[in-house]
Amino acid sequence: MSKIHPPFDPDVAAALVAINGVLPSSITPELIGRLREVTEAGHTLSLEEIRRHVHADEMTVPGPAGDAEVPLLVMRPHGSDPAVRLPGLYFIHGGGMVAGTNRTGVDWALAWMAEISMAVVSVDYRLAPEHPHPAPVEDCYAGLEWVGSHVGELGIDPDRLVIAGGSAGGGLAAAMALLARDRGGPGVRAQMLICPMLDDRAITPSSTELVGEGVWDSISNATGWSALLGPAAGGPGVSPYAAPARATDLSGLPTAFVEAGAVETFRDESVDYASRIWQAGGQAELHIWPGGCHGFDEVIPEAPLAREARAARLNWLRRVLSEDHRAAALRPGVR
């Protein structure tokens, strides 16, 4: 039986009836295959569909040492001159660490590209449980390193590179910021963490509030983390690069955008992560959307709540990718 939690937005509640008829709130290990099928059918665009909106190329780049190459999807506005350096966005798809490809969720990126002239690189990382930690995060980092060392040929301004992801991709985006800081990797202007999967420990109130309700409830979350970490999930010694909420030092990170719904498993870990960035002297913009479930803007794309959330993301991207923001960031004492 679920615990007390905030009410779902009425539009969200109505949409969840249909959604949970296709895929239940509780994803157990036996349902990972079904989750992959639904993700591919409902949230993953074909290359042909993507090319109707932007110029898109598929390529592979060197993976982590001794491992397979990492596939990337590289997108630029139609007719853009590669010699002109655009802002860049490194996109990491969601899917609970167990589903999705580099074409999953890129409708977000396409919408941003329609408003902001930018280049987007989406990474295809190996999935758990077939490929547990550190495979997914190291694949993502290998792709980020390659982008950082090839900004010239990609036509990306190295001073305006943002990392973005949702759900598992949001957690992996947070891990990229930590790894880039700790390994002296590519310079990152900002990190966009949309309903991020940050903490394997299930220690916040929201991590246990939903059982059999909403999208990606506490049972689903346990399935995802167990697939990634095996028996280590929730125990001592888990790497912060697997579960960024484990990081004890959040200083020196790029400015962050953090959001979640008020009625989702990741609400409280998102609030905590943004709060600890502030406490470490960093900058973060935090949004908790009332009545929103996990991925609510995909559940109810035309509802006012979804439109407001998408506008907030776009406005933040405009600010952090502006030349004025870059100039401010380079002034002494300005982070």
C-alpha cells in the first residue's frame, strides 16, 4: 500500500490511467524487456524522423579502454555552416539504466534546436543488467571526451557546452559533471538534470512514497539500481559516478538546472542535490512541479503544467548559452 503523497495534477491523473494500462507503475526485473519495447515504440524517433527536422549523422567513437566503440548521434540545424561554432549540448537518454538508445527522448533536443541554434550530440551507452556499472557511465564519458577533443570539426563553441539528460540520463549527466571535474576533462558550461536518477539508497521520503502508482515507482527504482549495481545497490562503497547523490563534494561543478515532479520518486533527491550545490558555493536553478509525475511533460504534453516546464528549460538554456553569460562567468568572483 502506498504512503501519503501530494496529489497528482488532474490532467496527470487522467493520463496515468491510460499509461499504466500499457506499462505498469512497478517495473520488476521480468518487465525490463517490456519496458524496452514500450520505450522503443513510444519514445524513440527513427533517424528518418529526426532528419526531417535537423541534419543528423550516426558515428562511432573510441570507447573506454578495452571496450567497444560508443555510438553517437550528431545533429546540427539544417543549412548551418560547420565552420561557424554553435553552442553544443551533450544529450544522455533516459530509461532507468535498462532501456533506450541515443534516439530516445531526442524530441526534447529537437524542440530546443528549433528555438536555439545549437549542435547536439546524443550518446548511446550500454545498458544494465547486461552491462552493469561502470559500463554506462564510462561509455558516456568516453563520448564526452571525444566531443571535447573534436569541437572544431563538430562546429561547437568549447566555451558553451552543456550536458543534459532526463531520468537515468539526468543521473548520468550529473556523473559527467563530476567526472569532468575530477579527471580534468572537457570544459562544461552547465548541466541540465531533468527528473534525475541520483540515489540508489532509497533514503528520502519520496523514494518510498509511490508503490504501484504513477510512473517509475519505488519498485521500478529498485529494479533499475539493482540492474546497474547488483547486490551492491543501497550498500556502502557505491561510487558517486554511479549514484551522484553519494558524492560528498559538490564544489567546482558547472551551474545546474534541476527539476522533478512533486509526485515522483526522484523529488527529494533532486531537492537535496540542488541544495548541496548551493551549500558548496555553486549555482543551481531548482523546479519542483506541483502534481507532476515522473516524466509528466511526456505524459501530458499539451497541459499547462507541461508547457510551463518546457518553457523553464528553454529559458534556462538561453541564459546559460548566451554570450553575456559566458562573459559574466569569466569575471573574477562570478561562478
